[in-house]
Amino acid sequence: QVQLVESGGGLVQPGGSLRLSCQASRNTSSIYMMGWQRRAAAAPEKRELVAGKTSDGFTRYLDAVKGRFTISRDDSKNTLDLQMDGLFVRDTGVYYCMAIIDGRSYWGQGTQVTVSS
């Protein structure tokens, strides 16, 4: 099991930047897959993987965020970050830190990101 706590959401203008952080309650070096999912405001019924990073360094991004978002993890601090640049209104939504352990997914409570002028 793991508890995940997100921080860093907020209100930003289009084109702006935000950095999300996730603090895990356990050593993340043993967690192969961690990532960020979101429920976009335009499609709240769907939770989509925005970015993922494995413990051996493989990264994956949603096509819509490639070149704008950067995921990083620091297993020495048990943290997972998401740097979001060039934000669009369509990036608005609730962002969740997630981890997969023994085939089971865990999520934090989520942090709201609102992109609006």
C-alpha cells in the first residue's frame, strides 16, 4: 500500500506554468510505475494518463501534452513531480498522482488545475 498526497495545483492563465508534486508514504524505488492522471473538465467521466515514469527511467506522455509537460521522480525523496508549461484551457481538471503496486492502482485525493484568463 501507499498513500499519495498531491500539491501545487491552482489557477493559471493560458500559456502559464504550474508544477505539481506528489509525496508518497513509502519508498518509491520499489514502485515500478508511477504517474499522473487527470479528469479533464471537458470529459470528467474519463481519467486519462497524462504522464508516467518507471523506476528504470522509461517515460510516457499523453500526445496532447508532449513537449509541454515533464514528469520527474526522485526515489531518494519518494516524490513524483509534473512540470506543466504552455498550459491550455483544455488542461483544466483534477490531477491525480498514481502508483501501481502488485497490479493494483493507488491514487491521491487529487489537485485542481484551472487554466483560465
